[in-house]
Amino acid sequence: MSAPKPIRSIVIVGGGTAGWMAAAALSRLVRTGVSVTLVESDAIATIGVGEATIPPIRNFNGLLGIDENDFLSKTQGTIKLGIDFIDWTREGHRYTHPFGEFGFDIEGVKFHHYWRKLYAEGKASWIEDYNLCATAQKLGRYTTPVADPASVLSRLTYAYQFDASLYAAYLRAYAEARGVVRTEGKVVDVLLRSEDGHVDAIALEGDRRITGELFIDCTGFRGLLIKGALKTGFESWKHWLQCDRAWAVPSANPGREITPYTRSTARRAGWQWRIPLQHRVGNGYVYCSDDISDDEAAATLMANLDGEPLRDPMLIRFEAGRRKLAWNRNVVALGLASGFVEPLESTSIHMIQTGVSKLMALLPDRDFSPVERDEYNRQTQIQMEQVRDFVILHYHANERTDGDLWRRVREMDIPETLQRKIDLFRNRGRFFRYDDELFADSSWIAVLLGQNVMPAGWDSLADAVDPALVRQRLDRIREVFRRAAEAMPRHEDWLARNCPAPTASVTRKTA
């Protein structure tokens, strides 16, 4: 058996959120003798619009030992309890995809089966009333959860909304303090080894060269290494996810409360996001260029801001899909370089996080065995396809009457993996999760019901429990959640008390 040949040098090409998340995590390797170098150019702008996240981001920050209040303060961060969807199912309709579970299971049967039975009989309100995050979200409230499962506050699950550029800067300081070396420079060439086609070095302006053994491509849509040098193929999902452009613009905080959720509003040719931070609001219009001109899309966005724009809008062009190999030879692509779905369910930063985690778990030696590489690619493909299916669901299950986009996505054939899920739920509200799926049953329930995919029936075991007892239980859950939410401070007051941003002006609203 040959002696191990551990990796001695890692080069991260590109900064931004992806590059500095990778650098922060990989800085743990520096103390083992591995050099970690990040190369970025101040002259190249990053996309930086991924300001909303999902709950697993807390695990990443926790792994790094980051203090939550310090992080929120320095990134102008706010709390996110879910997403508010407006006009997605049909015009005039609204629903919430909250974090956390719905109700409590009864005698081993999932809560939503009991809810479905009582709702059909007119004895239960809408399912969001049985979710603590949804209840707090609607009231604009938040408080720190507790770990004690006996407390109702243990049911509170949350993520963050923050300034992505400030988060990158925060992680840069973290990584550099732990030995990561940053090199300023623009990449002008990628040099390959003739014997195996691996990347040997990157050439920078000024006749400089950075060599390495493992390269991480964080160069965004350009994919300088994974695409440009290694010619790695791309699998397009444009036939399912037809939006291909976005305008993004920050606006002034309108002076009202800081809502603890992201808002997504359907428009004729796509949808508009609203992400509240402490110092501003992030906005964008994701749209299909076949259905609206760039000028009209920009005008639509600017006409639907809550506050004054803080700069001119930025146009982003993209195509939904994934690299056929996220890890090719000695290059691992992270973030936009590896693929892109779209920001509808705030998964972009999470995909960076899981990419870094998988790389740490499958870190190769200098022989670059295909065993680790193939498993990394398999896991990445599965997860991206699962995210793809979840996002497609929002488009496909619609009843909107305006715009050709909504008719096309409603009538299109969808992936068989998604169709199975819809059919199983529509029949009797059942789920099966595969390969450690990112989105829990509660997320699928929220979106399926929100998009008016209502089960025809329910688990027959729900009929075995006394209906009067079940109704009493549901009424109690709804009341306990409502009282718990009403007792929480307003979100903006919690921010002002625990993690005020230095330059933010937080509006306080009395209860």
C-alpha cells in the first residue's frame, strides 16, 4: 500500500461569497501545514445579490465559531422566518413558506393528515396558523429560540438576510486571521499540465504565477477554470426554469417595520424579490427575456420599490443548469461556477456551503483518486436536481391568467422525480424523502398547499383518533402559537437590542 500524499497547497480563484466561505472553512487546514491562497481582483465586481438564506447557514457559522450577534451587526443582517409568496398561485392570492414544522404529530401520524381531514369539514383554519414561524412572521415578531423541547419557543426556526458583500468581507477577516493568504490580481491565463490535463498554475497580470495542487473555481458564471480551461460541459434546465435575467437594485429602508421574512411577488414575466436588511432593502426582478424587454423589466422593478433606489439597477444574465462535473481533474467549482437554479428559495449560498462541506469530507490526496471525485459529483448532482424540482413546483402549479410564461410552465412536462412527489401528495398527502433531501416535508407541504395542490384524502390512520380530541388539539396548538408570537418583541426591536448595525437606522414600533 502506497504512502499517503496529502494535499499541501490549495488555491481559491475568485472571492465574493463563494471564495471567502471556502477560505474560511479551509482555513482549518492551515494549522495542519496546508497553504490556502485566495486570488481575487478588486477590478472584477461580484454578483452579490444572494442576501437571503435558509436555516443550515447557522450550522456553517456555528462550525466557524462565529458569534451570531456580531455577525448580524457587521453584515447589516436581519432574521428570516420564511418567504411570503404573493400572486404566485393566482392573482390576488398569498401564502407563506415558513421554516419549522406544522403542528405536532399525533400517535405517529403526521400532523398535516389530521389538518386535512378537519379542514375538509370546515373545522380547522389554514395550515399556516399551526406553524410558529408563520404566526410570528405575520405579526412581525421574533425572539431567540430555546433548546428545551418542552418550550414552544423550541419550534422557532430561522435563517438570515444580510448584505452578501459585507458577509464576504467578514469571512475574509476571519480567514486571513487564520492564515489564508489573499493575492490581488487578475487571472490572464490558466496553465495545464501536459501529462494529465490538471491545472498547474494560474497566470496573473504583471507576469506573476500562482501554482497549486487543488484549485477551487469561485469565478462566478465565467467559470475561468472549470469552463474556460477544462471545457467542462453544462446541462441546461432552461426548458423548465425559463427565467434567464434579473435586474437588482437596493432601495432605502421605507421607515416601516423590518419584516422578518423575504417577499416574492409574481409578475407577468417572472417575479420580484424583496429582502429587508437593517440599512436598506434588496430588490430584484427575475424574468424571462422572451416575454419582456430589459427596459420594461427594469421599469417594472423600479415602479414597485418601497423606498428610493440607492443606485442604478444592475442587469444579470444567467441560464439555469449545472456543470456536468462540479469536480473535474484537480478543480472543484463552487457557487455560480458550478451551476445556478435561481434565487427563488434562497439556496445559492446553501449550495456553496454544502459544496465546501463535501469537499472537506472528501478531501483528496495528490493522486486525486476518482473515488472521492465521483462521489462528490454524484452528491452535488442529486442535491442540485432536488433544488431544481422544488423551484419548478412553484412555477408549474399555478393558476395565473396573465402572461405566456405562466401558461407555458403550467402546461410543460416536468421532471419525473417531481411528478412522482406531486402525484403522491395529491392522492393522500404522502411523502417519501430520498438521499438526504434538503427540503423537509414541511417545506413541500407549505408550497404544495400554497400552490393549491390539495390532497384528495388523508392517511386512514387519522380516522382512528377521536375527531373531537383532534379538533381540541389543533385549536390548542393554534392558540399556543399565537400567544407565543404575540409575546415576542417586534423584529426591529430585537435587532436594536441585540445586534444593531453601526450605520443602520432601525425604526422602532411600539407593540
